[in-house]
Amino acid sequence: MAIQESGEMYLETILILSKEKSAVRAIDICDYMGFSKPSVSRAVSILKRDGYINVDAGNHLTLTETGKKIAETILERHNVLSETFIKLGVSPEIALEDACKIEHVISDETFQAIKKFNKE
């Protein structure tokens, strides 16, 4: 079963937060994403059920290998796309917004071509 865009956003957020904090909890996701506790709780249970995250006895969230791979892919796309748009003259705010939308739907072929183009 393919993960939905919202699931990818949660995994990306957990990855980002895990680089900033020693332990990530659902409330951290609420604060970071601006989502309600019930929404985050529902998403966490789905991500756990589908094998993308683990939740320990202290309610700390960690990415599984599968979850981490997806999160790293999405974060890389976000970073490369936003940097590319800024180089093209797009304002940083719009570049970040557009990258956030595109990172979930861009094909791997197109993304790899953008990466290659940026290196030339």
C-alpha cells in the first residue's frame, strides 16, 4: 500500500525533529506542523500500523528503516527543489511553499534530472 502525501509529511517532520531533539513525541509534531492533537494521534497510529514508525513505552516516535528512507527522500526533494527555485529567482517563501507541494508528486526521473542539471 502506497503512503499518502500527508503520511510523507509526517515522516519528513519526524526526521527533521529527530535531528533537533533526542526524542520526538506527538506533541512536538503538533507544535511543528500546527495540527491538532487528535489529527496527529490518528496519523501516528496509521503510520505505526503500516510499519513506518515505532512508538516506545515513553511515547517516543522513531522511524523504521522504511519510514526513514521515505522521509529522507522527501526531505532531499524539498531541499533540492527549494534551492533550485531560489536560484531561479523565486522568493524564499514561495520557493519553500512550492517545493513542499511538488516534492510529493514529482517523478524520480524528473527529480534526478533536476539534480543532474544543478551539478552542471
